[in-house]
Amino acid sequence: MASGKSEQRNSGMAVPMGLQRLGQLSSIVRVSGLNNVEKRSGNGGRSTATFDEDFILELSDSIRESLDRGEIGPRWEEAMGFLAAALRDEANKPPLMDLATIERGRLDRLVADITDPDKRPLDEPDRYARDVRLAERLEWRWRSRFRERYFSIQSSRYLKLPKTGRLRGVERDFGINNPGEEWRIKQFMRLPEIDRDAAFKPGHWWLNLACAQRDGIVDNPRETPTIGHLGGDTLPLLTGEEFEDPALKDTTTYIRNGGLADMHVSLITKVGTVMRVLRGHNLNSPFAPRYGVRYDGLYKLAQYGQRFYEKMKTDRMFLILERVKTQPPIEDFEMVPRPSQIDDWGLYSQYAEEQVKKKLGDKGFLN
């Protein structure tokens, strides 16, 4: 175990670096052991801070992921340094941290997870109890300053979800009952003309396939291949089964049962083609995301097969997929969806239930 001096020295190094990355906070940032963090305008007065909210969200997700694993994680000191600076800044009039930054950075969820006894890490350091008290004090300060607005952050996220959030431009399609296909883009939406290779990187995540269509990686909200449109083919795997090949690394076999219309016959002419693969949470696969739909990168369609089983009166399609080796391994993004995305999934599930209740009533929802 590191000595107290060593721990203090490492903490002192990590904290200023973390703060500097948080958008520098201003044109003039004064950091002295985190005792002073201020933003000053040209005339020396205080002004509104501009935080790097993407960095804050990444830091928040990283800590929440580690707590879910029962660990403190490698970025713990960095996060505690930021929270300590935020707590000190609460003494300023006015503080730099506004409610919008807390909401978008999921800092309310971060302090709640740190103080949750059920998420106490197994590798708890000696200072963990002190860090919990720090998070509790900061949470209390925010609650006191923002009052009911702080307690309404989740409601704010819920209201924004279909307007400007992950569900924007998408509506429920009550004529469809297939899992993962119950949504469609709104009629007034114009699909983007994009370069899919440039726009999407492995690990990109959506609530459902309609959201993926809205962003342009597929051209319809159904579990069918997108063939040769806007820069390549895309294959969504939302249902069915997928198995790893025990002998060949990065090779999987995908199986889908159904009627002839479910057999993706167009893929017969695509054997040997490299295509984008999306996986959904209803897919029985070791690579399926926990929730939603995730872009998992490029795969070559090595083989297509289809057979009708007379006894079961069903067709079966099987595909052999080989992952392209010149891209990051799937392990690099298997944690997607991340905690903030899982938060949004919870809001999405709540919203979907409310949509059904409005349309069909409580009895229809239960059925």
C-alpha cells in the first residue's frame, strides 16, 4: 500500500490536471492546490464558467462504471479532486457550477452512486469514508442552492427525451408489435445524407432502430439489411442467436428462424462483402448490448445459408460473420451502454409505458 505522502503527492498531481482539462474554466484559471478555482472576466469580475461537459460526463461514467463493478477505478483521485474543487467553489457568490452542467454531466447521479452503501467498493481505500462525506456535503450544497430544481433533474431529462434528447424525431408505431421495431421516425423528418464511415464509430449507441434510422446508419426501422445506401451495407441483428466459433477467433455464426420474409434473401448476393453490424439487446449473443442498439463495427459476410424445416414449418437462416481485424477489438466498447446511457434507457422505458397507457389505457398496457 502506498504511503500517505505518496498518496497525497499523486492526488495533488491528478487533481490540477483534471481541472485543467475541464475546459480551463476560463481565460484565467488560478489553481493552487485546489484551494482557489475561479473564472475572471477581463475587468477582474466573475463571469459564467464554460465547462467541458463531455469530459465531465466521461469522468462521471467512468466512476459509476467502476462502482458498479465494486471498484474505485483508476480515475477516482481525479474525480474526487474535481468534486472537492466544486465543493469549495460553492462558497463563492455565485458559484461557477450551474444546474445545466450538473444535469448534462450526470453529477447528481455520480454523487448519489458514491454515497450509495450498496455500491461500496470491495477495494475500499482508507480515505473512502472521507470521500463519501465529501460527496454528501456537495450534494447537500446543491440541494440547498437549487432546491426543488435539483430534485426535478430527472423530470427535466424525461421531458427533454422526446424533444431534444435521444428519442427526438421518433414516435411510437402502434401497428407494429415486433420487439425493437415499435418505433418510427416522424413523417416530417428528413433523413441525413451522410458518410457513414465518417459519422459512426464502433460503440455508437441508440435506444432503438428508429433512432439509428434517424441518424442515418440504416434506411428503415425494421430488422432488415440496408443494402448499398449512403456508403455501404448495414446488418441489424436484433433477434435470433449468435455463437462464437470455438476454433476461429473473431468469427461468429448467426441463426434466425421465421418465415421466408425473415430470411434476408438479398444477402445471397452479398457473400464476401464487408458490412456494418448493429446488435440489439434482444439478440441471444455474448456480444449483445445490455440495452438498446449498438454499432459493433465492420464484419465480412463469409457465408449465407437458408433451409426450410418441414416438421417445424419454419425457415432458418444462418450467417457466418468474420470481424474485420483492422479495427479496435469489441472489448474496447463492450461496456456500452454506459451509466448515463442506461439512465436514458430507464427514462425511455418509462416514456414507452406512458405512451401505451395513453393510447390503450391501463388495461391495454397490462395485456
